[in-house]
Amino acid sequence: MAVLDIVHFGDPILKKKKCNPVKRFDGIDRLLGDMFDTMYEEDGLGLAANQVGLDLHLFILDLSDIDGVENPLVIINGEITASEGESSYNEGCLSFPGIRLDINRPEVITLRYQNPNGNWETETFSDLTARVIQHEMDHVNGIMMIDRVSTLDKIKIRSELKNLEIQSNEKQKTRPTLDGYNF
């Protein structure tokens, strides 16, 4: 497996309104393995395909270190079909290193998605699992965590965002292509 480069704020793929659906599931295991390796290397809880430069409606998450339950999840072509409640939580993001923001999200969600075999599933998630799923769903729908905060909160982190954007523009020039993943 391989550790992939994380795409940071400023890269256009993070703003794409909706990532392309996954249509082929053969050979997806290699990509998933690389994404899990990358997420674990970066100490993340979740990782969307566009965060590693791939225009795919796919993300992974693993909260085992937090809740003690072995629960890595692969969500492909997901759609939130219901939600309830609301809570605020101080979120971070691998695409915004060093930045944390208070984000309001529903506490419970129902999600329809495909698993790595292409089979459709529907599950209800709550608490931190629901929050991480919503955060990653935002990514594959072109929504960044800064889109969920006030203008004042954005102003407070303006210099950090500018630095990330500059670094991202430099990285884009040298980022390797990911042509080996054919989906």
C-alpha cells in the first residue's frame, strides 16, 4: 500500500460541487488500502477521495482509536436521507492542517450508500460517527468546513487560509497524477 498526498485548501478539486459517482468496483481494494494508509499516517478520522486528488464520490472513516470498537467504514455514492437533532463540535480537517472550527451538524443521520462490493445499504448513525460522515459527505459535495462558519470566524483564520492556499498552489505544480486508479 502507499501513502498518498493530501490536497489542501486552495486546490480546486475541493470545491467541485459533486464528485463523480463510483461506477466500477473491481480493483477498488487497492485505492481503499492506500486511502486507509494515508488517513492513519495523518492521524485522521476520515478521508474523502477528493482529499487525495481523486474526483470520486467515496470516503472512508475509522473511529477505532476513539470509541474502541473496530469500525472502519467505506462509504461509496452516499446520500443522507434523514437527520435529526443538532450539536456543535470543534472539528479539524486534514485539508486544513492546524485549523479547528466549531461546526453545527445534525446528531443523527440515516445514510444510503454502496459498500465496496457495490451493494446498497441503509444505516442510521449518531454522535461522532454521524459527524465524521457528514464532514466527509461535505467534501464529496464540494463543501468545506469554512463554508459552515460565520464570516467573522473566516476572518479570524484569514492568514492561515492564505498560507494554505499559497502552499496548495505550489503543490499542484508537482503533485503526482493518480492515473493508476481506474474508476
